[in-house]
Amino acid sequence: MKIRKGFIRGFSGSYGSGLGFLSIQDSITGETQSVPAENGYLVRSLENAFGNVITPGHSVDPEGGHIDQEIYWQLDEMGLCLDGFTPVDEATEEIEEAYLGGIA
């Protein structure tokens, strides 16, 4: 799977929808794409990684701790949904090498 790198620019979704979208701006191209993911899991992951994401009423703070954070991320095996992300400052050497190997 291809590792990508980018900045989180936003989140959209609703509590009952089951699907959320993470807006990520690519670190190389500057293009922003809206990446689908399982809503609850994504929100909890953002909260665990950055804090200040979840507000009362199970909503996401649109200007929360996730905004402008740089991450490594990848899509699932089908290339359709977010498979996972790692904050750049927490990335292992293996993640960085996999990313660099994919852009070489």
C-alpha cells in the first residue's frame, strides 16, 4: 500500500451517518482530497492523536486539534477508504522510508 503525506485541513460527517470525510492536502502536490472513513473510528483516532477534537454532543470541533496537523496516511486495499494515519512527529523510521520509497 502506498504511504502518503499531507496536512489535515478539515473533517465532515455526522454522528449517525457512519461515514466521515477527512480533508487532506498533499504535502507534495498541494492538492486537497476528501478521504472517506468509518466516522466513529476516525473521530476517536483524531481525538487520541491530537486532542481537542470531540465536543459535547458527539460532534467534531471544526477548528479542533486535528486541523493543520501533518500525517502519513494510506488507503485500504481497495483504494477506497482511509486505512489509517500516523502523525508525522510520531512516525517510525519504517513509515518514513516507505513514504520516501514511494515518491522516489
